[in-house]
Amino acid sequence: MKTVKDYIRTIPDFPHEGIMFRDVTTLFADPAGLRLVIDQLLQPYAAVQVDKLVGLEARGCILGGPVAYELGKAFVPSR
């Protein structure tokens, strides 16, 4: 069984030597990977009462919308 980490590409030495860049676009491009990460983000909050979900910066905005949708809550993108 694949994990979220399996869907994330690692690019060594980018943008500088010694840095391991984690490219999440490969996760977002794969329907199974995207569903897996959304399900895992939902799990801890399924029984928690919230009014709105706030997604911070780029990744939070990409993943926050589907999570808010699944929870049936409003979504607020934030930069």
C-alpha cells in the first residue's frame, strides 16, 4: 500500500547543494495520491466542530478547498 510520501518526488541538491527539495506536484497530479492526502487530512477533524477551514499559502490553498468541501464547511484561503 502506497503512502503520501511515495507520491512526492525528491530532487537532490535543488536549489542548492545539500538541499533535498520535495516536489508535491507529483502528489497533486495523481488522483490516488491526492485522494490519500485529503483523506488523511480529514481523519483527525471528522468529529471536530469547526465553522470554517483556513488554508495557508499555496499548498494550504490547494488542499484546503477539498478538505472544507468534504467537511461541508466554508473555506478561507490565506496568504
